[in-house]
Amino acid sequence: MSSRNYMHRCLDLARNGAGAVAPNPMVGAVLVNDNMIIGEGWHQQYGEAHAEVNCINDAMMRLNAESDRTHNIIEESTLYVSLEPCAHFGKTPPCVDLIIQHKIPKVVIGCSDPFDKVNGRGIEKLRAAGVEVVSNILENECKALNKRFFTFHEKKRPYVILKWAQTADKKMSLDNNERLYISNEYSNRLVHRWRSEEAAILVGTNTALLDNPELTTRLWEGKSPVRLVLDINLRLPLHLKLFDKKVKTIVFNTVKQEENENLFYYKIGKESNIVSELLNALYQLNIQSVIVEGGAILLQSFIDAGLWDEARIISNEEPARPVGGLVIKNGVDGPELTAAIKVSEEKILSDRIEYYTRTNP
């Protein structure tokens, strides 16, 4: 097998950590001796052992940790890892120290780690210890797997996903402010899965007031994201579901800074730069990704500012209940997506879901 094949295996393993390791990246590792994988591992839970540790431990178990031959085999092996091993003390000790301790002679790395405390230091320390290092194997694929992590550390802002549902004539809601149910139950379940994959979810004042959403993952097994609401003048009543304190909720406003049980009022600056203010605040709060779920004005503000990474649009193509038709004519227009590239689409019964990324992000 080639280095690319082993790196593909690292990526497959890394994906097992989705939803459990943030704000750390997903990482996979394999240990190879004489063209045979003798150990595998991935980062399984935030705060716990990294991929390299689990991989080496797996090899020790497979080979019988008490055997002298085991150590000889490991010392003749190559470690493949999808992200540069860490060289600093965090929740766990540096992985490079463990690699050096086990005298692994060669390490093949998918891509460098952009985190300030790593960013080349892991590679430098390995080479200083006499370890042969080969880097940038499937670099683009490795970066894509951790696009949230890379965006956060390179652009100093969270990864932003825009999501909305619209009718065939691109209306998001009715003129009378009555809630419009557009997407079907299967699409709704998919949306809850999307929520479970992100650190936070954001809505504006009108959406919170008119729809009274929970913004949880109740239709999907997984952790609910931190709930974010933009309420500039603090006019939302506390009886809304957002304020039930079941999930951490942050209210961005220009009035006060205050923290209560699972409810945090975060004061931001002038409304004219609201999107930049929000993203800067989320960076300071170490929130690596956010899915923006409306309404139209808030979504359009991210589009106009060019501060988004993905858009997911659900369009109803068959008669929508309770409206009774595909086209409602009179209603609130959905956002106008610009500087976008359509990358894929799928059909779920009555719904068509289109996926976009930004051009020249």
C-alpha cells in the first residue's frame, strides 16, 4: 500500500470522532510495519487521549506489550497521522514526546496544525530528535476534514453555515407573520443532525419571537449546540423556549454583560458592524462553528458581508402544508445568495436540498 492509502485510512478513522472532539480537530493514526497495519487509533473524546496515543496503545495490545520483540517492531515502524502531532501540554501531554519515547523512526503527516501552540513545532521537534518526517500527504483532504478547525485558527472566526427553507417561489414566511412549515419531517430530522455537528446555532430577534424555536437536537441523537440569539435591545420575553436554561444560551446585545445559569448576556458594539462583531465575539468565546438559521435579514447580512462558508437551502417542490400549495406568492422573500458555487444537491421526498460554498473564501 502507498502512503496515500494509509492516509486515507487515517481519515476514515478520524471521522469516528465527529461531534465528540471539538474544539479539537478530528485526527486518525495508523502504525505500519512491513506493509502491515499493526495499530490504529483516533481522537475519540475531547480532553482524552489523542489519535497517536490510541494508535500506539492499540499496537502494544496487539503485539503483547510485555514482549521485547514488540518494542523492536514498533521501533521499525512508520506512523501515519492525518494532522501534525502536538508538541505542547494541553489536556494531554505532547504526542511528539510519546513518538520519540517509542523510537518510531518515521512519521508521515497529512497536514500541518494551524493552532498557534503547534504550527510546525511538532514537526520541528520530531526532526530534532532524528525522526524522518514526510508531510502534506493528502493535504487538501486532511484540511477539508477539519475545515471548521482550520477556518477558526487561520481566519480567527468560526466556520459559518447558512441554512434556510423556502417555497418554490423563494418565500420564507407569510406576510402575516404566521409560521410557515415548508420542509418535511425527514428534512427536519436532517436539520437536527446538522445542528448536532456544529458548536452553535444562531437566530435573530424576529425568528426567536415569532417562531419560538427550541434550537435543540430533539429529532436526532446528539449534543445540542450552544444557542445564540441576536437581541440588540433585549426585547425578547423570558418565557420563550430559548430561555428555558436546558441548553447554554448566549444573548448578544448592546445593553449589558451578565452571566446566569446557562444564560449569558454578551455585550457587543455598534450595530453597523453586527456580523463582524458577532464573529469576533464567537472567536473570543472559542466557538469554532455556527449554523445560522434565520431570518432573512440576518442571513442576508452574512451574505452581504461575505462572511460565510457554506449555505444549505431546502426548497419545497410539492404542495406545502398547511398552506396548501407550492407557491404562496405573498410572503417574505428568502435571501439572495451571491458569490456562491453549487457543489451538490439531494432530494428528500417533497424537498430539494442544495449545498453551496463561497467563491474565493
